[in-house]
Amino acid sequence: MISIKRKQLLGLLLVFLVCLISTSPPFQSFASFPEKLRLFTGEHKSLRLSMPVNAMVTVDHPEILAVNGVKGSFSRVNLNRPLNLQTHKAGHAHMQLKLFGKIPLKTVEVNVVPDLKVIPGGQTIGVKIKSAGILVVGHHLVKSTGDVKTSPGETANVLLGDLITAIDGIYINDVSKVAEVVDRAGAEGKKLKLTIKRNGQMIETEIQPALDTEDQAYRLGLYIRDSAAGVGTLTFYAPDQGVYGALGHVITDMDTQTAIEVGDGQVVHSTVTSISKSFNGEPGEKKATLFRDGKVLGNIEKNTHFGIFGKMNEFPEHGMLNKALPVAFAEDVKEGPAEILTVVNGQDVEKYSIEIVHVAKQRYAATKGMVIRITDKRLIDKTGGIVQGMSGSPIIQQGKLVGAVTHVFVNDPTSGYGCFIEWMLQDAGVMVKPTINLEAS
């Protein structure tokens, strides 16, 4: 009986010691010390272990990475003081810590990438996008002989969201040219061969135009669309590459919610004329005017999960920050105060305070990287929080561009989601995807 009690007491003591050790600053510092690290060339970073011991630091590529100002392959350090890392050139390096110069303690894989700075936007832009084909957005019935109603499109198994890229082998992305082709085929009693892109796969089908007896014109029984237009916010301009990123989310067709595949497009000057404020359960929106004959700011080459991207020859007017800022990797974004740049009246960009209340640990590119909350009373008074058209507004934290506003919470318009700027920069082609696996970080 006494032996059992002793074992129980020893067990409790062991659990207490484990809890005590695990909550101690040295243990927490050791547990949070990274195994993989990404830095830009010329960047300085401090790491802390908070252990009252000396160690040997070895670096396999000292021409890439230096520790505490020592450019050699090894040096002695006090682990109770911060380790100051300095990068010199792009490449891979391994930093190894050994207690007393013999016992392996930690190895950090460091990937140093070329320095990158971009100019934060915030300007409201008009977006005119032309699809890479004819998008099917609905079916309708055609009244033919004998009051019979049919939809040739449904009969041919053409689905909502299909992108018709060619008719009889000829590329087409202009709705106005379809009627002529259909009338000619109908008059000749011919079927049309449609080339369709569906879920990334190319398929072909034949469709027989039907004569609408009400207006004596041949129809396909399809509602179709070839373009979309709206307003959004410029996120960044990369002057060295001459490219931009905007919106922070994909543009979809309003009826089918299908992502629009870009055939052509433009971003143009836009001015905010008024704001429809957001309320709980009812998101507001920016009301803006697009300058039809105004200066074209750039083209649209991509429409991805993280926004639209293309070429831009110069940074648009009315920006607030006209100098390039460093950017942050996803793992460097922290919970805490930040700012956004956006327009709520006219064309002038203003800065507003926000709070990053949650940061997701994303191993791969994904939307909804952070949850943000508007804390600036001026912006809340003007807009009620986040409104449609504000998506793409750049998020700045501690002097670095970290992300972009993407969505509003319907039931709490003062809060919403943001995406990490890293994913937008990758889609823009100005930042390469990681060459080290960050899963173990």
C-alpha cells in the first residue's frame, strides 16, 4: 500500500516537474526556435534561446549568412543573448548550434531570397475584364413550330459555367458575333460544333440552332456573357518588374459564380462618388465612376484566387506612399496593430488603423490568411467598416506590406478577412515560391 502511494506521489511530482519545465522561458524559447527560416538579402533578424550556456555556431555557407557579425564558418556565442543573423546574398545555408562545441542542439535551414520592395497602392480602380471565350450563364426555351419550346443548349448538354472558346473551329470571345454565326447555320440547316472548356478540360459538342417563331431568328437557347466590369482597390505596384496586383480575391461571374478566365482586360482610373454604409447583415459598397475615356493604368493578364494581375507602366496618381516598402513573409505577420490604405471619397488615398486579431498558419497558398478588425473611428463613421470595393486595400504592419483586405464579415462589417501579400506577389510573378519545405517550421 505504501509502495503504491509512493509511486503515485512520484508520478505527480514528475508531472509537476514536466509542467514546470515546459512553462519555463528557456523551454518555451527552445520550442519556438525555428527549424526553417526565410530571409531577404540584406535583412537582419534576431533569434533568442534564453539559455544560460555557451555554444558553438557553425555556418556551412558564411558568404550567405553571418551570425553576430562573424563572417567565418564558426564562432562561439552566449545563448542567453540574442543571435543576430545578417544575410549577404541569395542562397541556402545551414546554421548549427552545438553545446560546448560537441553536443548538437539545433539546426536551422535558412533560405535567403533576393530583396523585394513594392509600392503599396490603395487607389480605387475601375476593372474591365474580357473573358477568353463566351461564358454560358443560363438556359432559355425557344418557341418553335407547333408551340413546342426547347433549349438547343440543354439538348446539346451545354452546362452553366461552360466557356465556349470556338465555334466551328474559329476562336470567339465576342457575344455580338454569335448571332450572325447562328443565323447562318440555322438558315442552312447545319449544326454548329462548339469547343468548350469545362473544369479545365476541353470537350466538343454539336448544337442545332432552333428558329424562334416569335421573332423569326435562330437561337441556341443559351444566355451568354463575354465581359465584366466593376471597381476594386490597387494593392501594390512593383516598379522593378512593371507589374501590379489588386483586389485580393478572384473575379467571378455574378450568375454562375465561375471564375472568369481572362482573355483581355484593363484597369482604369476611377473616383469614389459616395459610400453605401455597411450594417450588420447588410454589407455596404463604394459607388464609383469609371473614366471611360481616361488613362488606362494597365492590362489584366491573370485572374486568380488572390486577385487580378498584369502590366503597369507607372504608379498611378493620388497614392499616399510613393516609395517602395519591404514586404513580409506569411510567417512574419503578427497579431496586433496595423494600417490599411484605401479611398472613401474622390481619388485620394488615406491611412486607417486596424487590428490583426488572428493569423492563420498556412503551409500552402490559401485565402483567409488573417482576420482583421477596423479600429479607426473615422473609417467606421464613414463606411460602417469594410465595404465592397475596398477589397485589395493594402495592409501595412511595422513598415512592411503584409497583406490585402479581401472579405467582410456580413454580421460584423467592422471585421473581415485578409490574404497574405506573399501569395499575391507569387501570382504576380515577382516572388518565387519557397524552395524549402516550411511544414516543419
